[in-house]
Amino acid sequence: MAQNQASGNAGHFAWFYQRVTGVILIPLLFIHYKVNHFSISGGQGGFGADTYAEVAAKLADPFWKSFDILFVAFALYHGMNGLWIIAADYVHKENHRLLVYGTLWTLGLAAFIAALIVIVPFKYP
Amino acid sequence: MRFLGYEVKTGMFSWLLHRITGVGITIFLFFHIWTQTQIYGGPEKFNAVMEFYKSPLIKISEILLMGAIIFHALNGLRIVIVDFAEGSRYHKKLFWGAMAATAVLFLVGTWIVVSRTMLH
């Protein structure tokens, strides 16, 4: 049963949502790789060597804007929550835990805001 | 299986590798977001950054990153099956299934990257 599997000190909420977001991330990740890293640059380059024109055209598309916001939100939550789950196994003092938790949320939110600044207002002439 | 004098169990191996790949992917995510912010530098600046990503060392890192992500995704799916679908009854089979799928996807992905970026 699920209850027996819950281990560590991060809390049941963190444990449960790590699994939920992880499962959701798999199809999003697959699409991101396929479309962003394996299909553009005319089949050559592609992987991490895209051109401005290709990245900009996609970034201006409302569908991909929505997809990217969703993807980066889930990815950052999963990444920061994962770091919290690891940290909670080693940090035991309550005020230290609060400091780690606050730092992770701050870093995660800062990265999310940076991503939103890239995605939301971007226009391609 | 023995490694460096330790009796390595599959459960411990996947638990540790899951954490290591998870931390690595999260650090990468921050870099990936930073790279995208360079789009506001305009075509020349952005293409210069992309040019830097064409170096062989970066390509190898990207292939390793892809491997880490494939492992983390499939091992994560294995964890979910163990936790929610009574996967503990057949956990050994699940582990080796996840590892086999990781190996296949990693080889296919590596071939696509290498054939497109290095062999021409």
C-alpha cells in the first residue's frame, strides 16, 4: 500500500506530488525533445544547435507558449520538490529545514519568472 | 553483484542513481532557462550562443544528459508502479525492464544525435 512506501522526512504531500508531476512530465518531455531537439534545423544540427529563426518562430506560437509554460512549471516543481525530498533526509533541525525549503522555493520561483519573461511577451517579427 | 568491495543491490543502485540524475537534471534546467533568455539579445547574439553548443564536448554532455533523463523517467515510472500498482510483487522484473528500455532508448537517441551532428 502507498502508506507503507512513504519514507523520509519530506512529508506525504511532497512524496505524492513528486509522483504525480513525474508521470505528467514524461509525455511533455517526450514532445519537447521530439519537437525542439530532434525535428528542427532541417534534420541537422537540431540537438542543442538551433538557429534564432527556428527558436523564435516556435516561441511566438501561442500553442507552444502554453505548452512551454506548463512544461517549465511542472519541471521546476518536480526538480525543486525532488531537491527538498533529498534535503529532508539530511537536514533535521526545524529552522534549518525552513531555510532550505524557503531557498528552494525562492530559486524555483525566480527561474519560473525568468522563463515567463522569455515565453509570455515574446514576439517574432 | 559486487562493486568496489560492496555488495550492490539493484534497489540501492537505482535509488542512488535516481537522486544523482535528478539533481543533475535540475541544475541543467536552470542553465537551459538561462540560455532561452538569450533570445532577447537578438539573432546574432543568440546564434553565437548556439554556435558554442556545437562543440563536441557539449554534444557529449548533451548525450549524457539525455541518458540521465531517460533513466530518470523510466526508473521514475518503475517507482510509481511499485508504489501504486503493487509492483513490489514483481519488482526485479520491473527493474530490469526499465533498464532494458533505458538502454534501447539511449542507443536510439544517441544514434540520432551522432548521425545528425557528427557524421557529416
